[in-house]
Amino acid sequence: MEKFNKFCQRCGMQLKNDPQGSGSNADGTKNLQYCSRCYLGGEFLTKEEGKNRYNIALEFRSQLSGVVIDVGCGSAPFKNLAFLQKKSIKEAYAIDSNKTVIRYLKKYYPHPKIHYLALSVEELPEIAKKFDYIFCYFSLEHFKDPVGGLENICKCLKKRGKLLLAEGFWGKENSASVFVNKKRQNQNKQKRIIKELLYTIKKQLPRISEKDALKVLKGYVEHSKKILSKHEVLKLLKKSGFKLLKECTEQQEWFAVFLKK
């Protein structure tokens, strides 16, 4: 039996002052060593000031239960698969239009609860499932048709289901436009960004070959489109019967939780 501590073993906060009582393990059970501000879903939150991508992705995962899906999973589905240990997770799906990514995920990250499928958001209805949670983490900019993609997400979510959405709004163009609009970027900057993205892909898929890593990068760049504005996303989701439950803005990045009515 886990020893109970009156104080968080990381930050020193009294656990009786923790709104959730304590932190939580990857399987959803309570962790009596740490508070929920330090340890959530089996992972330590970073100590950096304010919200950031890592902490918010972790908070998103801690909410997941039932039948869940990551739309546009890339090379890191749900950003971490430890949450699959939770008994409340019945079934998980991770879809991406990049066949090379899906092939590597199936080979090196198999799990009895998760299905990897080479599908785009336009093909989402082919799964013929209704989901409790849809995880859409910086994927909108890769949808060929962002409006149609969001409409498909709405159709495939159960009533009272939740959409966990993260997106960046950098004006009229997204971050990936640096590869397309060469007039605005000098060659050195392009090379640096490509190098950083290749490093990330190789880190997330350690056994990927250089040739396949370049294929993955090319696929992401080719599918990067002009994204919707925050106002357009909110308007579309409201029209489709969604209610905004929670949102957080970090610099030019937006994180939100929506409930389907």
C-alpha cells in the first residue's frame, strides 16, 4: 500500500489544500506522494511559469476515458501513451494521413487498446464509431478542408462528448508556411527549421530511417494549409452544437475544451 504523505514531496504543498486531494498515476489511481499541480496522469508537470504545451497536453490526457481518438496524431499519438493503462479507457484510435508514420507506430508502439489507421479527418466517418473524446492537437493546419474536418469531428463525437482542441493562430498563415513562401524566409532559417523538425521526428520515432523521416516531413509540409481564425473555429463549433467549457491562451497558441450538447 502506498504511503500517505501530508505534504507534496515535490513542492511541499499540504495535500489537504489540493482541490483533487492528490496527484494521479497513469492508470488513474491516486498518487499520495505528490499534489495534482506536480504529478498528473503518471507524469510530472513542468515547473515553468504559466501554461505550456507539455502541461496542457498532460491535462488533456488526464481527462480521457471511454472510446477516444487522436485526429492527426503525427509521430506522437496523444503525445504520450501512458494513459492507456487507465481502466476507464476502453478503446483508442490514432489516425494520420501519413502512411509512413502509421507504419512505424504499428511496428514500434503496439498496444492492445490502440488502433493506428492511415486516414485523414475527411475519412473519419469510415471508422463508424462514436467517440467520448476527440483529441485534436495542432492538427487543424494540416486539414485539407478545416471546415469539413471540424464538421466530421462533430458528427463522430457522442452527445455530451468532449473535443480537446489545441491550435496556434499566427495570423493569415500558419507556422509551416515557411516552406511554401520562400520569399519571406532566407535559406539559413529554412534549413534551421527543417533540421529542428527532422530532429523531433527522429526523437519520436527513434528507429526511423533518414529516408522515411524526410518522407514524413515532406507529408506534413505538403498538407499544411491556411488555418481558420479563432473566431471562425468558435463560430463553427457553436453552430454544430458545442459549448466552450474551458480555454487557455499561451502567447499565440490556444487550448480549449468543448462539450457537445
